[in-house]
Amino acid sequence: MKRELLIMKRFSTYRKKIVFFPTNMALGFLVAIIIILLPNPGFSDAAGYFSHIRNEVDLRKRGNPPSIQAKVQDKVEVLDAIRTGSSGKATIKFIDESSLIISPESNVIIDKFMFDLNKSYRQVRLSFFRGLFYNVVKYSIKANQPEFIISTYTAVLGERGTAWYTIADTNFTDVFCEHGKLSMQSNQLKEQVAVNGFQASRVWKGQKPLQPLSITSEDLSFLKGLLDSGLPLRYEPGKNPLELLRNLKTQISNKVPVWTPPPAIGVRSGYTPIPGPGSLPPVSPPPPPAPSPPHAPSPHPH
């Protein structure tokens, strides 16, 4: 009898080990998964907010449909996709005090935005598709490596406390550095170039970057104006960024300015719209035609 009780006791202990050990293991895995999925207290999905909106600016939260019309003060978060219409324009203020201006007919995705000033940490990645963009990054946290990265169809850009313009297309990417320093390389090749203030460079698809070329303050002013109007739907890129600017200037200057009629009755006659950042100067209406001189009497009367 004692032997039977001893066997039953040992079997009961063995059964407890069989039952409770897998249960404890599963509980441990569950706790580990919960810890991994919990948000990191130092970071969040918030990247910034819209400080300026003009006309149609579509926002897809986390890239998922449906698109909504973005409004001033709307949050911009990781994985959000922004698209401006033919007359749309947007400015994003990021939480690290950097900013991005998106011109008409442009697309951008916020791939990654992690920033903690107290820990001197920043990892930002944006994707630019076709369009014109203007970035301002006030400071760099790590001087030895870029932590604010832009990806396009053809290039990878890394900044170091920089302000610059980017023209992105499916076959090439142009950068025009206003001040600071920018690294530029092909997304297929490892070779890169450094683009300094008042310099421009290009990366064709599958090719290494062109050596930087000098640009002028007039070139930068022209790009600032393009932020308001956007790139033409069709344009000739030329062989390098300077040729592209020349072609765009010629194409835009050939357009006949449209005269704006005087305001209708009931509208303040002295009202003039205040141009925003990057706006072109207003075009004055043409002067009225001069009156015709009176006809002198004929010296040969009938």
C-alpha cells in the first residue's frame, strides 16, 4: 500500500511538471511580446503638423485609403502619405524644428521619424516622388553621419544642417543646396558627392552623381518662385541641373501672363492679397490704350 501511495505521489509531481512548465513558458513568451509591442516611451508616431495649407492637399493616414483633405494644425505621423494637387501647397513643421515645403503636383511619404533631443538621437527618412521640395534642417545631432535622409527613385540624400531644394523625377534627381552641406549618392551605386552651399548636382537612374556645379542667388530665387507655381507637367531636364533651370526659365517666361480684371462691385478696391513664402510678385494689369489724336481738316475741301 505504501509503495502504491509513493508511486501515485511521484506521478502527481511529474504530472505537475508536465502541465505547469509549458504554461509558465507560454506566459513568459506572452509577457515578452507585450513588452515588444508597447510603444517606446522615448518616441512616438508623431512627426509634426501642417503649418500651411493651400487648396487641395490630400492626406492618407499611414498610407491607407481613403484620402482626406489636410487642414492647418493636422498632425503628420509616420507612414503618412501627402499629395498636393495642381494648385495645392503645404508646409510641414517637424518636431525637431526642421521643415518641409511641398510644391503643387508633388508626393511625399514619411517613412520614419524618431527624435529625442535629450538623448542626442534622430533618425528620419522621407521618400520624395515626382515634384519640387524645399527642406530646412536647422542643426545636425551627429556630425560624422547624416541622420535626416531623403530617398527618391534614383538617389539617397543625407543632410548636415542644411537648406536645399530637391527636384525629383522617375529618371533623375536634382539638388540645389542653399547653405550647409549635403551628401548625394545613387540608390544603386555607392559612390557619393558632397554638395555645398550654392552648388547643385544630379543623379541619373543607375549612374553615379555628377560633380557639383555652381549656382547663383538668382537660381535660388527662381526655385523659390517655383515652390508656389510648381513644376510644369512636361519639361526638358537637360544634361545637368543648370540646363534644367535654363529650360524651365525659358518655358515659364514664354507664357503670356493672364490679366486679372478689376474687382466686382462690393469688393474693396484697395485690397491686394498678401503673398506667402515663395510667392511670385504680382503682375500689374496692362496700361489703358492712349487716345487717338483728332483728325485735322482736309486741305482740299470738296
